[in-house]
Amino acid sequence: MFISQHTVNGFLCVEFREHPIVDFRHHKVTLFDISTKKFAGFIPDFIENGHFSQEQYCICLINKTFSFSSIQLLNFLRHQCSQLSAPSLWLEDFNALLNVNRQNHFGKIHEQQFDLVKALLLEKWNQFNGTIGRKPNLVLSPIFTPDERFNIINLKEEIKTKANLDTKRFLLLRRRTDYLQEISPDKNSSFVNAIDMELNFLEQTQGLKQEEKETKKIIFKGSGRELAKIFSQFKNLRDKNDDLIFEGTISEYSRLIANNFSKIKSGFAEDSIRRYLTDHKGKVKKKRRIN
């Protein structure tokens, strides 16, 4: 992944393999289009010195994204993906853009929006890759520059994106080997020692993870559809400003229900719960339109 730094504000840019844009001089710009209309000095067609400006695109994209609510973000991602030949690759590039800017000044002051956008990117990526309904699978690992690869803080963030202990363990061992081969053969270096501590921590917590899996679930005597309806009502609670009290994707709610509730003799399938939640959400939208 090519990464460059914007010379004005230190904003890091990645190279998108596809980049749908609208030249506002020739076409009407909709709410979910990427354009330079609000950026004085930016080029309307994004062509600079005969080449597409990835810097302009990245800045316009992330500025546009951070102005949206969660519902608008979903519609924005849907609109962008509808214009792409390979939506999954674009989502991965977008994820990389967020990751490389997470620790700079811009990322720190917009931390909550970063988390929201990444969660919705993950859900959309899973939709395109046919992985919804199975175990957390992702996959959109942070992408770091060479110097950042051997920073234990960055590595711990990268580990969080891995779905299971074996994958986490492999990443730690791979990075440990890379460091010894590429940076220093010193096995007593602080970076190697930090990785060894993480590996030891994973071994110690493996038993705890198993105990968590064996924890008894809450018994719900109704149907999965009834349980999903209850959680849908809970999810749609709003405060006095008409803002949602809880923020969470349908995938996250589905996983929460499947992991913590069961019938008397069997559990609830996550994909079924997700379908019920989606159906209920559609009915609520339809009812609002009618009213």
C-alpha cells in the first residue's frame, strides 16, 4: 500500500485503486458524492500535473465522511460501492486511510468518529465477502509504514483485528522474526521482550477465554423473532434531542444476542437474529414514511 504525507498538515494519504469523483463544473454534486467543491485551491477533476491526485481525494473523502451521522454513513458507503468494480478493495483502502491517520492530531480529535466509520466499513466489507453470520472474521488489519511496524503499541492495535488466538499468536511470532531479521538480532531488545510478554499473556488468558465460552447463557422462552424485536426497540431508544442513546451495528447486536441468550435446549443462530433485526428495521422505516 503506497502511503504519502500531505505537506501542509501532516495528513497521511494512501493510494486508492478506485476513486469515484464528481467534477462539480460539469455535474450536479449530491450529498454522497466526492468532489472538491468546498475546497478552495483544489482541482475540480482531481487531475494534477497529468495524474490523479490521491492527496486531494483522501482529504475530500475523509472530510465528507466525518460530516455524516451513522445512517448517512451507511447510505454514503452504499452509494460509493455502487460505483465501484471492486468494492471490497476500496473498503480496504479506506480502512488503511483511517489506520495511518489514527495517531496524528486529526485522528485523536475525531477518535469517536474514527471508531464509527471503521465499524461500518467492517460491516460493509463482510457483506461483500459473504462472511456475515459467521465468526468475527476480519481481516482489515492496520497498515503501517516500515518504522511503525516495530512499535509495540501499533502491534497491539493490529492484534485486536485478529479473530482468534492462533492468528494473534502467528502475527506476534511473525513480527518478532521480522524484527530479528531486519532490524537487530538482539533477542533481549525491548521490542522482542514486549512481544514475549504478549505471547505469555495470550497463553495465560487462553484458559480464561475457554471459561467465558462455557458461561451459561440467559434463557429466553420466546422465539428468536420476538427476542430480536425486543432488542430492536431497545436499540431505537432516543434521548430528548432525538439522538440514539446506543450506537451499534446490526452485526454487533446479532452477535450480542447469539452469545448471551438461548432457548431452553438450543441457542439462537446469529444469522437468523440478524435477519430478524434487519426486517424489523425495514418495518420501522416504512412506518415512519407512512406517518
